Amino acid sequence: MPDTSTKTILAADIGGTHSRFALFHLDTDAPLTTLRLARRVRFSTHASTDTAAMMRLLAESSGDDGGFFLPASRDPVRVHAAVFGIPGPAAVADIEAEPPEGEICYCPNIRWPLEAKPVVEALEGAPVRFINDFVANGFACALLPHITDAVTVLAGQSRPRFPRAVIGAGTGLGHCLILPGEPPVVVGSEAGHTLFPFSRDETGIYGHFVQAYGTDRIDGDMAVAGAALAHIYALCTGETVHPHEVAPLAASRPRVMEYIATLYGRAVMHYILNTLPLGGVFITGGLAANLPGVLTHPAFVAELRERNPMGRSLGAIPVMHVRNGDLGLWGSAAFAALMVRKR
């Protein structure tokens, strides 16, 4: 007879490039930190044409343990709740709130909308929630610190009971704010789509972006995430490469590294100024993972400390690099675990 105290959770981290899925087991009588990752799979987001096709692909996939990924509801082990972290605005970030019926989310880096109905149908009625991908990251940092694999980039003094921020560049530029509480409140953001500030001596890079994107409205996504790396590389070297090729090449190109570090540091600094996360800053995402030297580059540090107009007041905020690439999966699972325990 199956153990009714153990629940199975489907967590997803849907990205503009890749989507990750994982099954977790939760013992409802044990602390949340005992959440266990059982099986995971990853495939290209662009391999699907809509949400239903994505769920079919998931059902046909094998997990990293060789078994079929989605158990059927008639099996002793079935999915009791699912939470998808998505790269765009989602209606729910509160376990107490019910999602809108037939929720549909439009994400700027995915060609097709994410729809809740096909997910509910594939899981045969299990409760489903969409949350912003960086809200998922925030829940992981707040509730499961032991899995973050965080290292200090800039030392400082974390002030308890003050907000903490999570920032990360990958395909897009994501942000969230963690407010203290039990459970914590995680506030999502689409700050990556606000206009990016360039200084007077950066007309060259700004003009290059304008020409590359065909618009003079350059936002944070366009300046430090996704294709931005390839555009920076082209400006500095005259060579055209794919964004994923920039990281291994940039280490030997000092000007490329300086541009990336400067712009990324400024993006982080501006979110700090807007939110005052005196509890600390977590940096996640593919840019820092693939180009870790960017976070210790003098230009990155200068943007946060020396060029920050509030540097004297805010220079004590600690900055950590979170190296767990599955952070979004763990955060979505943590949110689902809170849902299951409320039922």
C-alpha cells in the first residue's frame, strides 16, 4: 500500500532556450528541506509548437533514471501538484490565491503562449500553477538555502528582516525580491524590459545595439542577455558568433569582458537602487554560470561599489553567486510543496 504521506510534485523551469522538468518527492510530515529530486529531463523549448505539444513531448520522454517521466494517475505514484516557472508575468505568486480559469501567459522569449489547460489535462486534474521563473528562484533561495551552492562575490553584512534580491541574465534578464515572512513573500518583476541606461561615453555600444535590434529603445534584456553578448563581441572584434559561443572566447578578449562586466554590473546596481535589498543579492543565470569571471571583473565591482551613487550607503550589501543550475526547478518544487501542505 503506498505511503499517503509522500506526495509527488512536477516542477518545471521553462526557459526561452531550454525547458527543464523534474519530479520531486515530498514527505508531508517532514521539514521542507527533505524535498527529494527523483527524476529530471531537459529539452529545447522550441521543440514544441504549443503547450499541449510540450506536454506530449514530456510524457514521451525518459528521465535521467531511464524511466518514463510522467506517471499515470492510476499508478501508485502520481503527480499531486505541478508548478511551472515561466519567463514572463504570471498571475499567481501566492499559495493562497487561485489562478484565473484557463490561464494563458505570453512570454517575450517564447513564440507560443503557455496555457494551463493542457497541463491540467495531461496531469488528469492535478492542481497547476504558473509562477514567474525568478519568483521560483526566489523561493529556492529563501526556503532551500542548502541546495543553492552559493559563493560570496562581494563580501558585506546581511541585515536580517530586510529584503533580498535575485537577479540573473540568461536568455533574458530576470529579477525578484524576497520579503521576509513565514512563508516568505516573493515579488516578481519584469524590470528586464525597462530602458537600459547608457553613459555619455557609451554611444558606440548604444549605436551598435540600435543598428542590431532596429530600435532606439534598448532595454535590459537587449543590453546584457541573450543576443546582447554576440552583439558586444561583434562590436569589439568585428566577428560574428552565436551568443552561446561568446563565453569561451571572451576570456581572451579583454574589451569584450569589460563591456559585459560593466553592463551587467550596472543592471545589478540599478535593481539594488530600486529595491534596497539590504539582506543581500543572489546572482543566478546562464551568463554568470558560463562566464564566472564576469562577477569578479573590476568593471563589475566598480559599477556596484565605486560608480554607484549610493555606494557609501549600499556598499555593504553582500553579493552571492548561486551556482545550482537547477535552482528554478527546486524553487517551483518548493512552491508546489507549500501548495500541497495547504490542501
